Amino acid sequence: MMTGRRDSTELGGLISYGPNFPDLWRRAGDYVDKILRGAKPADIPVEQPTKFDLAINMTTAMALSLTVPQALLARADEVIE
């Protein structure tokens, strides 16, 4: 299973690639700060995620007899053993 959330990979999914949620929450706090300082919500531009995490669960890969390429492992933010 490939998901967009890292916690699914920690629970047994094979690979996850998706936005870094702590970074999104921090950036949401910036939005709240701007609004509390008087900015109109309609004037604040919508932003897309800029940080993404790649996590690979090697335990699941081994259980499925899959070989994960070294290049993919090198790019992973987290490899779960």
C-alpha cells in the first residue's frame, strides 16, 4: 500500500509520500497570526505544501519479498526497519 501519510507507513504500509504535516501546521499558525494582526483572510494567498516526506517500511517490503532500489532508499526521509 502506498499512502500520502507517514503514519500509515509506520503501521505497516509499504511507502508513503506526502506533505510534511508539522510544517503545514506551522504555516497554518502563520496564517492565524496574520489574521489576528488584522489581515483580511480573502487577501492572504493560498499556499501549497512545500515540504514532502518519503517513508519506506523495509519490514513490509521484506514480508512482500520486494527489493527496494538503493537510489530510492537514499532519497527517503525515513526508512522503517
